[in-house]
Amino acid sequence: MSDPAPPSDASLAARYRPRLVAERAELAAASGATSADRRPVELDQQSVGRLSRMDALQNQALAQGLEARRAARLRAIDAALGRLETGAFGYCDGCGDFIGTPRLDLDPCAARCTGCAR
């Protein structure tokens, strides 16, 4: 359900830009902190047993999957920040109606209203 009157671009920017920027910085820091987990697993027959290698490969795959999700979220944040710059933030990419602050409060990266998202 849409708000009766959409907020101004300035109030939307003041409300959501700090949250988007903070989440972006948090994701970038987390990505840097887990870079070692995504490196190729060394195959050393002398120091690591078969099960340990399997665990290392599984951990690497999990870390790579998490990084892929982080990268997707970073792209969504960058797109939302771009919409803030152009004045398109908060308006549905599908129908052009205001998305609504309740939906934006849940996810400021939302680019579609609930009707178009279905």
C-alpha cells in the first residue's frame, strides 16, 4: 500500500543514505576480513588428511557463496544510492508509484513496490 503523499527527495536521502552507506561499509569490511577463507585450498598430502581437505574445501565453498551474496547486496546498495542521486529513489521501477516507507524501512534497496515485486 502506498503512502498518501511521497516524502521529498531530501527527506528520503536524509532517512536512507546513512543506512545504505553504513551497510556498504560493513559489507566491504566483512569481505576483506574473510578473503583468506576464499583462497584456493592447498593440496598438501603430508600435513592435511583427506577429511581435513574436504572440510577446507567445504569452508572455502561456503565463504565463496557468502561473498557472492555480499557482492549482490553491494550492487543493490550501489543501485539504491544511484537512485538517490537521480531522484528516482523510492519509486517503483515497474509502475512508477511510490514504493512506500514501510517497504523501504525493511529494505532501502527495494526497487519495486509489493504489487510489481510479485
